Amino acid sequence: MPSDAPTDGLSAWADIDLDAIRDNVARLGELAGDADVMAVIKGDAYGHGLVPVAGAALAGGATYLGIAQLGEAMAARVAGVTAPILTWLFPPGADLVSAVRADLTLSAGAPWALAEIAAAARATGQTARVHLKVDTGLGRGGAWRDDLAGMLVDAARLEAEGVLDVEGIFSHFVYADAPDHPTVRAQQETFGAILEDAERAGLHPRIRHLANSAATLTNPSARFDMVRPGVSIYGLSPVPDIGGPPHFGLREAMRVVARLINVKDCPAGQGVSYGHQYTTKGDTRLGLVPLGYADGIPRHASGVGPMQVHGRRYTVAGRVCMDQMVLDLGADSPAVAGDEVVLIGREADGEPTAQDWAAAIDTINYEIVTRLGPRVPRRYLGGQ
Ligand SMILES: *Cc1c(COP(=O)(O)O)cnc(C)c1O
């Protein structure tokens, strides 16, 4: 939705502040010094909307976009995003011919991937741009150093033949959110050793990258040629114990608002919602919020998810249902049907935040924003 779209009559919506995303990317660019910024916009831009966020991130100075899943990267191209895009998750047999034609940069973290990318390049007659993915200790994607030797030789040969351009090489941290954890230094040392292996094999990748948001914010020695922040471009802190968004000069881009669709008086002692897990303590008023787990509100947030109405903070009364949940507004609440309920806002404005929801159910802010479902329309502010 455009920013001037009326919200009258909507059950709920999410305002996405594209200027905040632009400014956050610019801020991360400052913190990154001479390194470039790849804005990570996987998972529908962490729930914020792939294509509008791509534009805002590029306006903030990002030179590359990172999109984990090949299908989502292709969707960005189809939607007209022309900037460089790195994609790193696809299975054997994926349509890499289309990917090469779409000028996507493909990650190769195993011999089969290198072979399939080379075959796709030959089929198109184009040189395929590749970033080698190495596992420096995360124990997830990418090739271990010991298994990389053959891939480096093959990649150098394919590059000499003009089949591949090995533009980059990258890895990912285990514990970037704990900057003093010994794995951080160990992974950087392994990455450095692998870069030397690559040079010895005749490869000279121009874009070496390792730092996610947490490392970008806390660890200048991990910058290399490009940083790869995701969650921080949306104004969320990957290290809430160290500091929230304002501490890092970031601001939250997503604001989720619902409208009360029913407010009714209720006597003391009334059980509320399925299972009557909550019982009213005195005469009160109940407000019905038309969002539920079908919209990505965690059912685990029953009893604990924070919301704000008329400047007052509440938590979900009783269970979160599929499409709705209840607030015990108190007998003196001025709220009426149609009034706004803030679910996710900005720490600096004293509103409940994605981080508050995450803390309430023992998860991370990433999951809270990413899971917000497609039934909640996004309204895009700024970005002109
Ligand atoms: C998701 C992801 C990122 C971004 O991580 P944040 O913690 O959100 O900054 C960077 N690199 C890779 C490989 C990722 O999968």
C-alpha cells in the first residue's frame, strides 16, 4: 500500500518506513568504513517486503543485495531489481540457466554446485559470477577448508576458461552476537588462511566477506571488502544485551498496528479465550484484537505478548487464537471499538517492540518480524 492509503476499515496493518531502512543502511555503511554493504533481504526482507526494501537499501548506499533462496532472488529480478544479487541456497537440479541469464551471483559451497554453475554458464554462453562459500566453523553451509582444495583448483581452471568469474569468497559466524567468544577470532583466522589458499590456487576474489549485522556493529576487524548486514538494516539490534537500536544509531522500520474490533464490559471472575487461561480480577472492559497466529502472532505469546492502547501497556489476556486475541483494558479505559492497538513500534517512542515480543517468548527479534504474515497489509512510508 502507498503511504497515503487510508487505514480506515483495516483490521491491522504494518507501516514500513523506507526512509528508516535507507538511513540504517547508510549508518551501517559509515560503520563499515571502506567496506561495501550487501543488504540482506531474504525472507521477504525479514517480513518488510522484498522489492520496496531493495530500493530503500540501494538508496542508502548498498552495492549488493543478499537473498538466501534462489526462487526469491529470481522474484526480485522479475520485479525489476537490477542491482547485483548474491543467492546461496538452491538444490542440485535447480534452474541455474535462468539464474545465470538473470545475472544472479551464485554461491558455490560444494563441488556439485560449482559443476552445475559451470554447466549453466556453458549452456548460456555467459560467464557466471560466483562467490565461493566456505565453512570456517559454523557447521552449516559451505565447504570445509580441507575439502576446498579441489574446488579451488577447479574454480581457477573454469575462471581461466572464461566460464566463471570467481568474484567473491565468504563465510558466516557462529557467535558474532558474542564478540568476545573465542570462535570469532578462530573463524577469522581460518578465513584468512583460506584466502591464502585461494590466492595460491590462482584465484583473486575481489569481494571477501564475513560480517553479519552483529559483526558489523561490534567487530571492525571482520569487515574485509564488504559487510553483510540483515536484521540491523531494519533497525533491530542483533545484540540487545549490548544495546538497542538507538544505541547503534538505528531506528526500527516496522510498526504494526491493529484496531480494536470489539470493546465490552466484563464482570470480575470471567475466564477469557480458549481454555480460560486468564480470569478477570475485577469489573473491567475487554478489547478484541483481530490478529492471531495465522498472522504470525506466536501462540506462545499467550499471556505475555505486549501491546499498547491509549499509551497504556497490556499483555495478551489468555490464549492467542488463530485470528484474534483479547486485552483486559481495565474498567477505566477510554478505548472504544476502532481504536488503535500498537503491537510493534519504536523503543525510542516507548512503544512495545519486536525485541519486547522476542524477550517475552524467549526468541529473537528476527523471528518476530519475519513471521508477520501476508494477511497483514504493508503500507510503505517514505522512499521517494
Ligand atoms: C541471514 C544472513 C546474513 C544476515 O545476518 P544478520 O544477522 O541478519 O545481519 C548474513 N549472511 C548470511 C549468510 C545469512 O544467512
